Amino acid sequence: MNPGEEKPASLGGLAAIAAELGADGAHYDMFEGPDRITSRPSPPVGLWNPTHCGDIGMEIRADGSWWHAGAPIRRQELVNLFASILRIEGDGEYYLVTPVEKVVVAVVMHPLRVVDAEPLAGRSPETLILTLNTGGQIPLDSRHTLAFEPKAAGAAYVTLDNGLTALFTRAAWYRLAERVDVNGVVTSNGIAFKLA
């Protein structure tokens, strides 16, 4: 390392910082946000502007699996932790962000997966709640809209805070398709989404 160069972040260092971060979860409304990528309150990554610390070999492959230095990250708790501090920036790159560090993450397609879709009990108008592979839940609504991914045979994905997206798994897509009307439309929170 040359004098004046930033020391690259380590995976363990990022995990330790992310584990200490917390957002005040006293009041939470999934319809107003911010999105919860995991079951816990998400840290305010959009407010942080740390120094870029480089590339530590983090990658999210097309199947949604997380890898570090060529090896899969098998602990779901660690994947959830990193997902909670992930954002995309104006340069089109994904980063893991803490108040003091920022490292690039190579994302092949979409960083997250929608693993289930079911109506929220007792809500009118009927609203579908999408469950992410990291434990978070979001409504399908005007903030979280559907688009289609040609690189995944036209599978749908949903938009999230911080520029993130979540691709529907086959099982979640079938759950969504069960709710389609004769015109190929699914309605959630009063918004019509064309699926076919």
C-alpha cells in the first residue's frame, strides 16, 4: 500500500460495524418506509457518505447467492446483515456502506429475491405483501412497482429503496400469478399491475 492510500476494508470489519448499526424501530409503517430489507430496522445508508475503500471481492451472483473472495457466504445472518447496508449509487455500482467505509459489490442481476407474495389480512384495498430472501417484507404498491427482467426470461422484479431490486423466485411468481384477473392484471393497494 502506498502512503496516503486508504486501507481496504475487511469482511469481518464491515460485519462488525454493520452489526452495531441500528435504526430506531419505535414506529414503523411499511407503506411509508423506509423499507426493511431484513426483519430488523434498516440503517440509514442513504444518509452516509463514507470514503470508498475499494473492492474486497464481494459478489452477488445471478441466482442471488452472496460470495466473498470466490467462496459462498453460507451464513444467512451475514447475508442479511450485508443486505441491510447495500445501496446502488449514481455510477450504477452497488456498495456496502457504513458511516466510515464503502466497498464495491459486483451484482450480476438483482441483489435480492422475492420468495413469497400474499395478501395482508384485513387491509382494504387488498394489498399483497412481498417477502424477501433476507426476511424483509414490503407491500406491492406505488412505491414498490413491478418491472420485467429480459435476462431472467421475463421474470418480474420489484423496486426498493436505495436503488435496490428484488427478482421474483419461481414460487413467488406463481403465488402472484394466482391473483391475476382475466385481463392479466393483479391489483394491490389499489394499483393495477399488468402481468401478461
